[in-house]
Amino acid sequence: MTQPNRLQSGGRIDRSKPLTFTYNGKQYKGYQGDTLASAILANGIDVVSRSFKYSRPRGIVAAGAEEPNAILQLGASEATQVPNVRATQQELFNGLVSQATNGWPNVDTDVMSIIGKVGGKMMPPGFYYKTFMFPESLWNTYESLIRKAAGMGRSPLENDPDFYDNVNQHCDVLIVGAGPAGLAAALTVARSGARVILADEQNEFGGNLLSTKETLDGQPASAWVNAVTKELRSYDDVMLLPRSTVNGYHDHNFVTIHERCTDHLSDIAPVNQARQRLHRVRAKWVVLATGAHERPLVYSNNDVPGCMVSGAVSTYINRYGVVPGNALVVTTTNDYGYQSALDWHDAGRKVVAVVDTRANPVGERIEAARQRGIKIITGSAVIEVQGSKRVSGVSVATISADGNKVTGSVTKLGADTVATSGGWSPVIHLSSHTGSRPIWNDEIVGFVPGKTVQKQLTAGGINGCYHTGAVLLEGLNAGLEAVANVGLNAAEVVLPTAEDVKEGAPMTLFHIPHLKPTSQAPKQFVDYQTDVTAAGIELACREGFESIEHVKRYTAMGFGTDQGKLGNINGMAVAAKALNKTIPETGTTIFRPNYTPISFGAIAGRNCGALFDPKRYSAMHMWHVERGAKFEDVGQWKRPWYFPQAGENMQQSLDRECLAVRQSVGILDASTLGKIDIQGKDAREFLGRIYSNAWAKLAVGKCRYGLMCGEDGMVFDDGVSACLGENHFLMTTTTGGAARVLEWLELYHQTEWPELEVYFNTVTDHWSTLTISGPNSRKLLSELTDADVTNENFSFMDWKQITVAGVPARVFRISFTGELTFEINVQANYGMHVWKQLFKAGAQYNLTPYGTETMHILRAEKGFIIAGQDTDGSVHPFDLGMGWCVSNQKPFSYVGKRGMNRQDCIRENRKQLVGIKTKDPKVVIPEGAQAVLDPKAPIPMPMVGHVTSSYWSAHLGHSIAMGFIKGGLTKMGETVYYPLADGTVIEAEICSPIFLDPKGERQNV
Amino acid sequence: MSDMNVMTPAEMAATKAAVMDQVPGPEVQGQSPLHHADLASLAKAGTVLGAAAGGIQLREHKLLGHLTLRLNPENTDQLAAAERVLGVALPLQPLTSVEKGSYSVRWMSPDEWLILVPGLEAFDVESRFRDEMGGHYSLVNSSGGSTVLELSGADVVELLKRCTPIDLHPTVFPVGKVVSTVFAKSSAIIRRTGEQRFELVIRRSFSDYIWLWLQEVSREFGLVVKA
């Protein structure tokens, strides 16, 4: 298939490397070096999308990131679907499959267009707010319909086969943009020995120099670009990142760069190569050399395919060897607009006319056009375009000197392409990201970066500086300033001599007048992607929206994936005129990250799938896995939840595990409990201040349960601490609370009591904790130790240093089950060995592994709380019936003392923790169920508490529960009711939370 | 010192802190936190994970003695005592480390050092500290809580840039520098031990995550496990 718009020679494409690609199901040819957009244009394809609101056919307008229409769907398979790809930025590769995203059944024959044309009248700005918001309950339905009709592409339904990368970078100077300014800056800082990153969104460096035929030192500009690039590549500390969009500029010069590593190679990345990389850069200084986007003029039907910005026409001709039409009309307010006519003419195609809004334009490009015999119509503008799927002609009329009115008659010209130039808008997006408000500059008719708190420099087009010679100099100067700022000595850089093209002054004009008033003229588009017209903006202003931020939100201007790169300034100008203000008075909206859309994959990097979040394992984890444990997440830990045997359901497994502990012996992997080693002569005093109970008299060799409260007196953690030596304690915490408790101790030590001599160190990971519990646990332990572990020598709440299974161990005789229990702590490297030895010796006692769920049941039978389950930050020790764990005899205060004595904490009728026994012993109350005293009370019933823990107790043969009841400790024996969502009501009796062995005889044998 | 395993609480109290030899006899094999990954077999097979270039080499230094020492760096008596035990002065310059024979000492914070010694020497070193040093300090054996990975190879800096936000440029992170910092979504103590060689001290419970992470981020470079 031929490429009707392809030139025989010229451009930066490689005609010896033809590529085949698919667009909307048809195969086409392009060349290595093409973008998808240039290849589409080369093949004479006009329509690439249907517009968002009106379903109008749209063609390619621009050649870079600012493209609003050619937003395509890529992907040869379901898994490789990529939405939101700007065809102007997607390099062509062999086998590329692309699809227009809106338009049904396809963009060329869109059945929606009829609806669109009718609906268009029905869809003024604010349409969604006015129509779809009510009733609110239907918004989700509306939204999906709108989305489908709008067609913004779709995400894949299958997993992405590629992997993505995040990488951290540091540099002295990050230079954004590798056009003439960026290259000059980079060369300057690189030669000075700085650490440099130079990033550019295009596949090769050079920026706008790639799109022109201009010379530097009399040579094609590419020669200078190549030489600079080669030199930069030779420095070890210079990182060159082509195909890398600096998409976010954040506080403290933290900058994110989205590098597309293999998007230009194939549908799926080559094996072991990341598809995209997100660079997270910490730069000492940033040089923004981001250039400018050409601004189209706003005239009627300016969205008909064939209407393009002038510079894009030059780019397609000069860079890609593609002339995107046959007969060109240029409509411009400035000299630069003539360049596309010159390039078009030189490519051998017909320039119908250049229409200049200025009455007497003077400049070298104008002269060059005259010399070529190009017709120039001055004091005029293209006020309207004819055509539907392609421009067929234009209406030209003379306009007033202020550009506000049509003054003469209309002349029609035949043409298939309109190149438009309304001047340039500096690319100030990144400087806006950090909150800097742009400033209007009358001289360049555009916004430039405002004051910034960042260590940021700017050079070239972003400052409204457009002549190559001046741009190079700004780059050099920014480079020198950056070098000085990072404390280096500048090396010499000699800039090449650029062509000096004399230009006349541009005319400040955005919105071209029509014979009819704006509201009645054919649509004059401001924002192509969101279908915002000049009439729409005027309407918004008439409806009372005066702030540009409100106009933006009401009309959706700049809301597209292009963030209004082409249209925003025009929109502000239209609004300013409608509000009778100047543009600086109207102000501008600002841009947010990201500059262009970025894939979720690049943001996630490797933090997905198995690596989404760390999973923490104990030293015995593999044993649990092999034993078929079900796991429960406790913080990041994977803890065995229960160990089902073949054919068992969860409850059967729990019943078996509970009975094993009560009747013989079970084993729990308690290694995840937080463990903090505390040393220093004031360790004991510190414990006394941080726990609510007393620690002054705990002897070496003894353990004690402790309750920890916040300043508000509310319980936040608990655990057993042991006195290892006179100056040495081991504190245990809950699994989930370990890090927080250590920080809590450090906080109090460092800020409140730095005079206390004490050090804290985490030893959570260091010790494996193997808890054997049950009447046979002593017998089991005796099998593996020679030490005397009799009750006489090793009593309840003692700890001993003994050898277990050949491994030195600290064994704590404490109990969370109410049974005789030994918590065996060994250095974690030996945990698995001891665990396995216990099972070897434990077979005769039916040693049964149990998990967290069984642990919860066993402790609930004993009425022991779990901090975080039976507490929620609003209960103090007395609410829990644990006043025995509060000592007010301490010479120094303790954390929470004042808090728990606040008026609200000592009032009557606070919610208190009690046991709850259902009248029907078989019924287990759902946790969270709300308690009421009168189940027949009208809704909303007065609620008096809720259930925090509730289980079936196989040992007791009935259900057990703990929960809060207002004034519960004084209501023993009274009846409460738990109405459930299904309408049933559970009747229960308030009782002691200690269901088993209230005297504690079982653990004390 | 007397055999800690037969000390009475009273005797132990006299020592102020409870010190015990936590390592069993040679008949009991310890398991590093990466025991389940069987790095030895991978090393033997010479498997390259990811890209064939094999630009990253990984070696585990397992079952070492890890001791965390905390003391006041202005206490010259304690500094002298530490030097007598270790044969080298504690590094006082932030983020630096020293090595002496098989001992290495990392500055962790203004009053904290991580000392690595051969696994069987931990108790001996601990005991000598207790004998030599007076005053307020703490010494904690954390040998079971961590393991050490050595990463080396041409691409090792590129690899680490994918794991930590720390600047690893040789002018900023020279040989001997040590930091305790973010590592993927976990943490690591990172020390540069050579131009292209780094040591990571990682926590036991996170070590499987870090091992999986290192395999994943090595894909572009290739990972070879060394014995």
C-alpha cells in the first residue's frame, strides 16, 4: 500500500526500514522513525476520533504532547491493551496495533453523531451538573453511559504481562527538555563535572531543532545536536534519558520521570526488560527547558480534520517526510505561521494562501513567502472552515485592527488543510506543579513561570524566548547559574551561531470574529478534547461564573487527558473578553501532575502481586505451611490461624485444638509477639511510669502482666514483662503493637525522661517463642530438658534459663490459656529445631499445633482481653474490670493516671467489659452485635453496648462472649438482648467474663 | 565466667544484666532466615535468575553474631573499654564503620553501634564487654533476628537504586559508609564494602520478602547466588 502523503526524500525516518501497523483493523505501512501519528497522516487517514460531546469527526492537530484528538488505544492482545496513548508520541514499531477509542461502530461512520448533533444542543456547559446529578442514586448509571459514549479508552481485562520499574536517582542538576536550551545547559553543567540528568520526552534529543531546516554554525542543526549528545554520553556522571517525560515536579525538588523503555519496540517488552520506568529524582537544582506549545486560533469549525497548528505541519514535513494534505491555507497572527507555508511549498505542494490578521506584516519569512509567489492576504483571517470529515474550503474575511469584528465581505478559498498560528504558550506545567502561579507577559503574549520556592531555573521557550540564538544563550546561562549554585567551577562552552531571522511583531488575537455573534456562529472550539467552545465559555460567564477556576470546572475546559495544553490560554482570553477584563486580571488555572498520562504500572513498579506488601514469617513458618495451616494477617505477619486436618471445617478444627490444650497439650507459635530488651539502672522505674501497674518489687526471675495506657488513660497495649536482671527487663507487646510500643518508649525517654538511664532494643525477630500449653506441658518439657521444672522449683510467673532440646532457652511460666504453660524462647536460628524436637517428644501427648483463633477462644474462656479487639482506644483499665492492674501508690506518676481520672472517666454508667452468656447455649452472638435492654423499644433502640469477642467453647459446651454494657459491672445476672440484622433477637445474661477456672488453679499446678 | 545455665537468679542479679550463651552445641544446626530458600543449592547449580548477564552476585553470610551496643559516646572510659574488647575504636563519625579481623562495627546512631562477630564468638564478646565495661550501657545479642546479604557485581548500584532512596554515588556513599534506611517496603542496614560490593543487614521476618524483592529487581541484570 502506498503512503499518499509521504515525500520521496527528507526527514529523519529510515525508508529502508518499512514497518507494518494496524489501525482500526486495517494494515498500513510506515517507516522506522515515524510516530503513529506521522504514519497515519502519511497514509492519508483523516479521522482519528469522534468528539466527546458532539461526536464530531476529529483529526490530528499537533505533533507532540499537546495533541488533543489522536488519543488511541494500543495493544495486540487483551493483556497488552493500553488506553490514552497520544499517537503523536507513540513511536511506530512493526506489528503495532492501534484503534480509535470513540465512535461506534467506528470513527468514520459514527451512529452517535446524529445523537451527538441533537444531543449537542442539549449539552451546554454544566450539562452534567444540571441534568445527571438528580436523582443522585442514578449517578453511577449515568456515568457509565456517559463514559461509554465518550469513549476514553479502556483498561485491559487481563493481567499485564510486562513488569515496570521504579528507580531512585540523585543529581546536582536535572535538565528537563533536550532542545537547544536544555542541551546548552546540559553541556555547561556536564563539562563542569556536575552530576546531571537530562530527560526529554522525545525519542531523540534536539527538541524543535528536529522539526526545522535551520542551521547552526552553517551546518544542519542536527550536527550540533549529535556532537553535544555524543559529548554528554562520554561523562560518567551524566544520565541521558530520551523517551522520558518529566511528569511531576514535587516539593523539595523531588521530580518524577516516566521513561518508556520498550514501548517503541514491541507490544510486549522483550524478556527481562522493564516496559517502563519511573525515576524518582532528588535534584539539587532543576533547569526547566520545556519549550512552548503553539497556540491555534479559535474560528468556526476549527475542529474539522485538516485543521492543524502550523508548527505541527512543519514537523510532519521536515521530520517525518509527510505532507498532511494537498492544498494549504495558513491563518496566522505572527511571522512564524509563515514557516509551514514555506515548508509546504518547498515540499512541492500547493499553498493556496497565507491569511495574516495584521494589516502590514514585515519580516524575513514574509519576504520568503512573497519570493516563492505565495499569495498573502493581510488584515484578514480564516473565519470559518467548510467540510465534515476533511477540510474542503475556508471562508476568509477582513477583520478590524483590534481583531474584534469582521469588517469586509467573505471570500471562499478551496483547501484541504488549514495551518493556524496564534503564537506560542510556554510549557509552564512543571513550574506550576509546585504551586507557583504563572505570570502574564504582554510582550510574548503568554504566561511565563512565576516565583518559585524550588531550586529551579528556566531557559528558552518556557520564558517566551523563541529565537534559537537567544534560546541557546539562555540555556548556557541557566547552566552557568546551576554550576555556581552547586558549588562547582564553570568550564568553557562556546555556543554555535544560529540563523538570525528578522521578525515583525505578532498581533495579540485568540478568538477570530465571525459574521454572526459567537453564540450563533458555527462552533468555535477552544478545547477539542472536552468539546468546549467559545460560545460555551461566554455562556458560562453570562451565567455568572467569573473566576477562571469556576469557568474551567463549569465548562470542563482543560479537563481532558491533555489538560488543555492547546486550548487553555484561548479559553482564558475568551473568558477575559466576555468578562471585560484583561487576561492577567482573569488569571490562569494551573496545572497539576502528571504532565501527560502515566500508566499505573509505572507508578506501582515492583510493588505488586506477591511484593505488594511485605509478608513477615516466623522461623517455623515452613512447618506451618507443610502442616496445612490456614493463615491470618496480623499486621504484616502471617500467623497460623488454625490447622485443619483432612475433612475438618474451621469449627471442627478449632474444637479439636481447644480440647487438646484443655485435655493434654497444644503448641502455639508466639514468635510474632513484640519483644523489647530494656537495660539500664532505671529500667524498673521506667516500666513503672509507662505501665499502669506497679513494677518496683518484681524480683529477678519473675514475670508480670502489664497494662499500657495513653495519656488519656485509655488502654493501648498489654503484655508480660520479665525481670531478667536487676537492670534488665524483657517486655512483650502485642504482635501488631510492637513497633508502636517501641516508639512510645523512645518518645517518652527522649522527650520526657531523658535523665533515666535506660536503653531499648527490639528483639522481636531474635527470639522464637514456642508456647506449650495444657496439663501435659510439663511432662513434655521434661522430655527435652534436664532442668527441674516442677511446680516447686519453677512456679507460675517464674522464668528460667534452661536448655531445651539442646538449645539454651529462656522459659517463661506464664499463661494466656489458663492452662499450665511454658513459653520457650530460643534464638530464632534454633526455633525450628526445638519446634520439631517438641513434636518428636510430643507424639505421646498428642501435641497439637493451634493457631490464633484457638488462642482467642482459650483466652476468652478465661476472660483475658486482647488489646485492639476488646479495647478500642476508648476504654480504661477500670472499664475492663482491671482496676487490679492500676497502682496509685507509685512515687512518680504513670502515663494515663490523670487521664483515667477525668470526670468522664470516673462517671457512673460507663460501658464496662463483662461476660455474656446466651440463654440458648448453642447460639453464638455475632461480634459487633449491639446490646439493648428492651428489644421491643421503637427504632432507633437505645443501645447499651456491643459484643467484642464471641466464640463457641467446645470445652464448656456452650457459647461464650465478652462485650461492653453500660454499667455492666453492676448488672451481673441481668438480661440483655441482641437484635440482629435478620430480625432475630438473641437473649443473654450478663456474667463474669471468666468462664473457666476463676480461681486460676489450672495454670498453677 | 561461670556457666550461665546453672546460675541462680541471685547470681544473675549480681551481674545486673542477664547474659547467656544462646548457641547450642555443634549437634544442633541453626537455620538462617533464608534456610527455606536453599541458597546453597542455587549456588551449586550456578543458576542465573533473570537476564543471562548475571550482573548481580548475592551471598549470604549467615549465623553471625550480631550485637547492638549502646552507650554514651562522651564516656571515654566506656569507649576505651569497647576498644579493648574489639581491638578497634568505635567509629564516632556518623554513618561510618570499622573492621578489625573478623569483627566489624557500624555506627547506627549517636549512641548505638551494630557489631558483627563470628557466630560462635558472640557470647565471648558479650562476656568480655560485661567484664570490661562499667556504667550505663546496653549490649543486646540480636543474632537470631537478622541475617547478612552481600551484593556485588557490575550492576549492584543500579540494583540498589531500585531498593532504596539513599544516594549511592561513590562521592556520597564511599566504601565503609553505613546507613540504616528504607529498603523496598522494609528496611536494611546498608554498608558499602567495596567499589561494587555492599552488605545488607536485614531482619529475619522480612528476609523472605527481601529475597523475593531482590530476585524481582535483578531481572534486568541477572542474579547469581554464590556460596
